[in-house]
Amino acid sequence: MTETTPARHDFRLSIVCPDQHGIVARVAEAIAGTDGWITEAAQHTDAEAGWFFMRWVFALDPAREGELRDRLLHLGEDMRMDWVLADSRSRQRVVLMVSREGHCLSDLLARWNAGELPMDIPAILSNHTDHEPLARCYGIPFEHIPVPRDDRASAFAQLQERLDDLQPDTVVLARYMQILPPWMCERYPQRIINIHHSFLPSFSGARPYHQAHTRGVKLIGATSHYVTEELDAGPIIEQDVTRVRHDDSVQDMIRKGRDVERWVLARGLRYHLEGRVLTHGNKTVVFD
């Protein structure tokens, strides 16, 4: 009888733990013990903080996933290890939120449609109706949840009800120009991604291009980061910059900045979807 080769596909394993002797060897032993085949490995030690970060990709027979999880469970308890094991074929549910400026939304939808972003989009939520036709073009449900200045609490309660129904793995604020209440941020730790139109921590808050123009900077940038209850201060995922001239107006800077915002949000979201972003405190390690 001819022995058949078990069907394999890729799994991702991310680990964050105190730095200690033997981490790589013991994780490799756990994977090898279930006939896993390591195809990509990246690790980093933060010597100052004494923490270790790892992201490995390996081929594994899905029938042995449970066995590997048991091995990792015991290993995690022994080494005080936080770990995430993900099947690379699984796709996250990502809710996109937007206000009036649609350049980031348009870019994400085009990349998603081209297969560059491995995710499912159950809905686009907005406090304005401007981008309903765009959502319709892509066949994605669009929901208008206005946020009146005199009744923000009710609006965010309604928004949370919809998120509870949609059950997103990740929420992306693609230029959603509202400050989420702290209780909502706490419900989605490292699961809400924002694009801020400045190179944080410079020019946080409102009207950063106007702030940059007043300061006379020569570079402007954009930052994708996880949302926390502290405004524009969550762990940074990705950043980039572009040069501006002394004679650029605020509108020139906004135009140039939009391109950077697109790139930075798309890259940051892709890193997140592929499990390349590991956090510790308010810092990230990104295995790009």
C-alpha cells in the first residue's frame, strides 16, 4: 500500500514572552513533534526590556492542529508565553469606518478587490452618506450612523450595537473623524486601527496639516496605529513621510499627505492581517 502524504497548509505562530534560554529550541521541538515544516522564521529580543518576540510560518497537517495547541499550551504556561496560532487560510472580518474623506477607503477597497488584503468586509459604517455609492459598487453593505454633536452618547451606543451584530475581528478607521469613547476602545484592544495624518507624536489632534504648515516643516507624514483611550497615542504600526516645499500651501500639503495616508494605512492593515505586528506595552515589533 502506498503511503499518502498528509495535506498541509500554512499556519502562523506569534509569541511574546520574557526573554529566557531555550525559547527557539522548545518551540521548534513542539512544531517538529507534530511534523510541522518551518518555512519562515523571524525573532527579536528587546535587550533593554528583557522581552522576546517571534513570528514563524510553517506547514502543518490541519488534523494535528489540536495536538500542537496542546503542546503550546503547556509550553506557554511553563515559559509565561503569550502565543497566537492562526490558520493562514482564515480571513478576518474587518469593518471599515469612514467620514467624508474617501481616499483611504477607496484605496483599501481597490486593494481588497485585487486580493492584496486577505479579509472579509461585512459592512462599511459612516457618520455621513457620501460613500454609499462607492460601497454599492463593491457590493458591500453601507450603514449610516450619524453622530450629532448634542447626542454623541446615543450615537456611539447605536454604533456599538451594530458592531456587536457584525462581530468584527478588526475595525479600521479609514479617516473616520470622530473620537471613539474610552469604553469602546477598551472593548477592542489592538483591534482598532486608525490612520492619523501626521508623523506622530508630532502634530497630534485636529488639523495636523495646518499645524505643520504653521511650523514650517519640510517633511509631513502619516501614522497607522492601534487606537487606545488616549488620543493618537496608541502603539504605532507603520509610518512614512513625504517632502514639502517652503511655498506649499496647506492644501498642497493635504494633497501630498493623502498619498502617504493611503500607503501607510494599507501597509499597516496588511501587517496586522498577516500577524506581523506584536505589541508589548505601547511599543510594537513589526516583522515586515
